[in-house]
Amino acid sequence: MTTHAADAESAGKKYKVRQKVGQAALYVTVAAVSLLTVFPVYWMAVSTFQPNKYTLHFPPPLFPQEITVTQFAELFGHHPIALWLRNSFLIAVMAMLLCTALSVLGAYALSSLRWKGRSTFGLFLLVTQMLPEILVLIPLYVIYRRLNMLNSLPALSLIDAAFILPICIWILKGVFDTVPPEVLDAAVVDGCTELSVVWRIVLPLSAPGLVAVAVVSFFFAWNEYLYASILLGKAEFMPASVGLSTLKAIASTPVEQYMAAGMIFSILPVLFYLTMQRYIVSGLTAGAVKG
Amino acid sequence: MTDLAAGRGFDPSTGSGHRKLNPSEQTNTPARARKRIHWLPYALVLPIILYEGLLIVYPIAQGIYGSFTRIELASKNPPVWVGWDNYARMFRDPEFWKVIQTTLTFTGLVIFVALGAGLCTALLFNRPFRARPVARGMLMMPWALPEVPVVMIFIWILSPQFGVVNILARMLPGVAENPQWLQVPGLAMGWMVLIASWKAFPFYSLVILAALQAVPQELYEAAKVDGASPFQLFWNITVPGIGTTLELLVVLASIFSFKQFTIIYLMTGGGPSGATETIVIRIYNTAFRFYDYSYATALGVAGFVVSLVIGIFFVILQARRAQENA
């Protein structure tokens, strides 16, 4: 009887020890993974805020030794960062408006309506979503050149919106799908027309989805590099993604300014992508994964 | 207006000719009740079809046409029809085959590394532990970061003079000097794969995690009672449970890595000596560095065919997956 209890106790202890070791291993692994994903970002911050006498030294200290903020003023003084950010902002706003408006139409047609050609339309969106941007770029460049649309911010936002639109439609379709059909039916009974159902019921109920679509399209255009680098040749139209890529670390731009530029550019997209990840995942997988 | 629409949209096969519905009918067929304006969906998607048609389909058609011509943008001459010349040149071009090889290597490695990392981290994050939301936020960091800053950070981290990665490299036996990370073909390719995977894997991790959480817990409980080992649990419950998701992600990952442009182009431009020149980079260089538009469009058509094939796979898997979800 006593030996039995002791056995049970030691077995319980063993189990507890094993569980503790397992827990410790779990935390260590999680810490290692987090280090791997966050270190480059951390290093950007360290290289931004530290005077370069520390960073331009090998091996560099892994923790910041001193903090300065003058590099931001120097960055804006030496490079047309403000102009670049302004251009990026304008392109992004135009792409956002266009894309959000069009995705409401497409998402409603895909979500709430049954019609012939619905799955063909979905297929059409999927295929356009899968195409590498470069395939469209060369002929588009020739067309834009002929139509005198190079070096125009609205013209660039047109193509940006075209590339992100399918993903936005999938995001919004997923959100529209969650509006209970009974609510819509009740509205029709109460005398709403088909279009005012969208306007008065579906859209207000899908406000978070609309925000997600706006954010996704805004930052797609904000981040986009390839089209901007070819379709906007003149320095005055350069958006930040292209402008930043012209900075050369150490060679012509001091490292702390170089990294400060990267930080300024990324702060907003990082915050919004992290908040909206659920929606973006559902959009990128065309609704196959709800995130 | 409604009558006209109803008349045009009348479909005898479904028998939904009654446009004016009374409340009792609506309660019987609530989903049908609202389908009153038959042309509405077409009116809704028309602007989208036109928009995507003008900006994406039309340029691609132009590109396909252009690949059979000789285009000289500098001169005012119209394109000259040359038939299959550009394609004949492509198939004879040894560099084209090298580019295909590089593309396959890059794409294959990124699929493997990014999905592997995504699967491992998803399994890790599927376990309960304190601070999991914070750790998950940190995990998503690379994915949330735009590509251009990613490039900037890694150019700095890989700097042969001051790059912080050299601290680790120096710990390896036989490394006495900081390597020229992006000047050595094998190393450059390795870094392109690692950086592209680093940027992409959190997305895969998130998707796999969602799939893991949908696997019914009772299955694990029941199998544990029956004395199944952790490996058996993984192989017989987890793998089948997330199988379709993994299939979908393999296809999605091959599309994403096949499309990868910004990271490679801004870090190596395809070099050193073509070691990282995937077909996407090659098309860009041919068009905008060598101004050989016609040949670039032919390469573009080759790329189009490849992405179309992968795209079809995606469509099939996605449809299957959507059916399962429904």
C-alpha cells in the first residue's frame, strides 16, 4: 500500500519534471524563433538610433551604446524624403479609392447573388491574381508610352489597383458572406430595393472589412516597387519605395540615415499589416483560409 | 424598369419568373426572394471586367502579339512581324536554359525552406504557452515589413565590412575574414533563398496554424487513450488534417516565389554572373537594361505559360478546399 503510493508519487514527480523540461524547451525554441524574425528589425532600429562611430566598427556592439535623433533631420535635409513620401501617399490614396469602390461591386456579386458566370468571374480573378507583375509591365510600358501616360501618379495608381483588386474582392466577399441572409430578406420585406440593401445594410455591417480592403490596397501601392521604378522615370514623381532603393548604404548615405529612411517607410505598413493579418490571409488564399 | 429587367432575365428552367413576391413566398424561399434584378450582377462586375481587361488582359494580349514581332521603341517604325524568330532564339539561347535552371532552384528551395519553417513554427505556436499573442506578433514581423526596407536591412546586415552577420560567420571554423556574401554565386543564391523565405514563412505559418486549430481535439484525446506515440499522432491525425492546406500552400508558395522580383533585383540584380537571375529578373534585364523588348516579351510569354499552369493547379485545389469548408 505504502510502496504503491510512493511509486505513484515518484511517477508523478517524473512526469512533472518532464513537463517542466518540455515547457523550458518550448520557451527556448519560441525565443529562438522570435529572435530570428525580430533581429533584423531590431538591428534596423539600433543602426538608426546609434551614432555611426559604433555601427561602422567591426564587430559592432549588439546593444545600443548611445542614442541620437539628429539623423532624421539630416535625412530630410539631404534627400527629398518628404517629396517621396508625398508621392507614395498620393499614389496609395488613389489606388485605395479605386480599389475599394470596385471591390464592393465585385464582392457583392460574388457573395450574395447567384448568377450564370459567377464561377467564371471568380476564375478570372484568380488567374489575374496569380500573374507575375513583370509579364504585364513590358507591354504596359509600351502602351503607356504611346498614350503619354508615363510619369503620371494617377496612371501608376491605375495599375497598382488592378493588381490588388482581386485580393481585395476576396477579402470583402469573405466579410459579406458573414452578413446573415435573413437580415437582407427582412430589409427587402420592409421595402428596400436591391441596391439600397447594399448601401444601408451590407456596407455598414461590413465596416471592418471595408477598412481592411482600404488598408490593404493603400499599402500595396505604398510598398510597390517594380511598376513605380519603370513607369515613373522623373525624379519629381519618385515614390518612396523607389527613392529608398536609390540610397546606397555607407557609400553615399550614412548608415543611420539609410536605416532611418527604412524605418520611416515601414512603420505604418507594419502596424496595419499586423492589425489586419486575418483579412489579408483570407484574401491571399482567395477565401480558402479564413485566418 | 424592374419589369424590363425581369423580362430579360426570365429563366423558365428555374421557374423563378415571379418577380412580385408576397411575404409567404419569401418565408418559403428566403435566399431566392432577393434575386429580383437579373442584370444586377452583370452590371456590378462589368466595370471590373473592363478595368482588369484594359490594364491586365489587353497588355498580355499585346505582349503575346509583340513576341512575334520586332519592336524598336527608339525609332518610330511600327513593329515588324517576324513569326517564331524570337522563340527560336529563345530555345537556342543557352542562357535561357540557365535562367530556367536558376528559377527552378530558387523556387524549389524557397518552397522547401519557407514551408518547412512555416510548418515547424505553426506546430510550435499551436501549443499553449504564456505570451503567445506577443510571440505571434513578433513572428509576423518579416511578413508585415515591405520588401524595399527588407532589402535595405539585409544589404546592411550582409555588408562585408561592418555587417552584423559576420559575427556569426566568424565563429565557424575556417572563416578568418568577412565573406563577400553577395559576390560569391553559391552564397548569393543561398541568401536570396533565405531572405525570400524569411519574408514569406510567417504567412504560411499563420495559414497552417489556422488549419491545425481546426483539427478536432477529440481525435488526439482518443488516440492518446489508445496509446498512440507523438509521432503516430502527428502522422495519422495532424498530417491528414492539414493535408489540403499544405497542398494549397505548396502551389501558392510556388506562385509567390516564382513572382519574386524586388528582393533579388535590388540585392543582386541577378548576379554575380547570373547566379541569381531567375526568369522574372531576366525579363526585366532584357527589356530595361538591354532594351530588347521583343525578346523580352517572348520570355514573358514563357513565364506566362508557367504561371498559368501553376495558377490552374491553384484554382483546382482552392475549389476543393472551399468545398470542404462549406
